[in-house]
Amino acid sequence: MARTPRERHEPVDLRSAEVVLAGTQDLLPVLRAAAVRAGVDAARMRVVGVDDLPDPEEAGHAELAVIAIRRPGDDPAFHRAHETADHIAPLLAPHAVQIVVTVSGLTRLAPKLERTLTSEVLHQIGAASAPSGFQRPFRSFRMRLGLAGLQTAGVRVFRVRIGE
């Protein structure tokens, strides 16, 4: 059975893209530092806490949203991330790439873990921007080991939605 074509986002240029970072208060400084390290212009970055939701009338055209949620205990972090994605939707362009990072309540993000997390988020951005499945960025053995290390540490990275 043939797959139906799906609209893909244009490649995201991090130097010129509008970016929305949302998450819990303890993860926002880590997320901001990782975004600057990845090449995002700090002037084009909008940081929104989970508790400090933007005004509903406010509009934006961000091409990328990264949501970081710490999951303490049995709290369903994915549902919390989905609610946050709905709240920041007015700040995003129609076909914005949305990436969610959930972190276990016990995990402390050491600098090496932060760098691995940054490379995985960049890989997800590249995969979302690829024109087809055959042209997706290759995940090297080193990146696979890094992803396994992230999962072992209790960090999960995934894309929520591309477009409408």
C-alpha cells in the first residue's frame, strides 16, 4: 500500500528562526543554554514557563518549539507536554516543528548529558525537515549510543506534531 505524501517543514535555519522554548522552571535554563550552544540567536528566542502561559491574543510565527517537562514520580509528562503545546500554539507558525523532552524526576542533567541531548534535538529537527524518509539524517553508531544513554538516564526526546 502506498503512503500518502505528508507536508514537511522547510529546513530550519537556527540562526534566523524564531524559536519558542517552553518547560518547567528547573529545565528552562538548561534548555536556553543548549539552544544558544546549538546556534539559536538569543534575540529570536522566546522562553515560556509552564506556569507562565502567554496571552491568548498574542501571536507569533515561530518555526520551532522545544518543550521540556520534568516528570516527578507517576505524573504523566506527555499529557502535561501536550497541554503546554496547546497553550503555546498561538506563538507558532502553522507548520512548526514541535519537539518534546521529558526528564525523569531523579535525573540531573550533567554537561555531557546536556550535549548529548542537544545533538538529539538537532537530529530530530533534521529528521522533521527531511523531504522524504530516504533522505533523513543518518544516526551514527555514536549517536545511537548517546540516545541509549539518554534513555537509560530517564530522558526521552520525541516529535509531537508537524503542521496541522
